[in-house]
Amino acid sequence: MNIIKFNQYASADHAMEHDEPLIAVVAFDGTEAIFSHIDEAVEHQILLGRSGHSSKGIDKYFRIVFDRSGADWTFVCPHNYKNINDKTKRIAQFYKDGFAEIASFLAQIGYLIDINIPKRYRRHFDGLSGERRSCNG
């Protein structure tokens, strides 16, 4: 995985040293990840744009905000993820792939932390079973 640490105004190294929030996008295919101090980009599309990528490509990346206490995953599964038509299978595959790629990125930068899906994104799991599932990794 090619990891790009984006530092234009606010230092990602400073954020890591002082346990300040970071923001990252991780490519679905695991080829690259881009991260920065959260004050640098504020949101994922801005991070992509500032790092020379098209912000319109946001649906090709898993999105997280993290610090040493854990990573919050903005769980938004694109309707065309891996061209899987069945919604339940598509969300299940997105979940599986996301945990693998996000965990790989975090481990490579030295963050062995939990990956959490905030409550507001858990609605996707209603289709996976008759009851809500715990989404913490």
C-alpha cells in the first residue's frame, strides 16, 4: 500500500505525536491511503482534492477519522460497489473489505486500534439481519 502523508499547513506528524485527530482515505483496492491532520483537510473530499486526486472519486475510498483511541469509519457503501447487485451481499462485502484495508493501513502507520462504525452509519446493517449487529472491530 502506498501511503501518502499530506502536510501542507498542519502536520500529520505533529498530530501523531500529540494524539490529535487525523483523517484518511483508503483505496478500496488497497493500493493507496492518504492521511493528514484533520485541521489540514477537515473532510475526506477536501483531502483528496488537496492531495492531487479528484474529489469526485470519493466513492473509491474507505473514509476514517482516527486518533490513538480508535478509528471512526464513515460507512457509506456505494450502490455499485464491486458491481454487486444484491444490496445485502454488497454491504457485507464492503464491510469485510473495509475492515481488512483500513486495519492494514492503520497497522502500517503504527496504529493498532479499534475500528468503529458510528451509530448514524449502522442503518446499513438492518438489511444484513433481522436485528442490529454490533459493528465494532
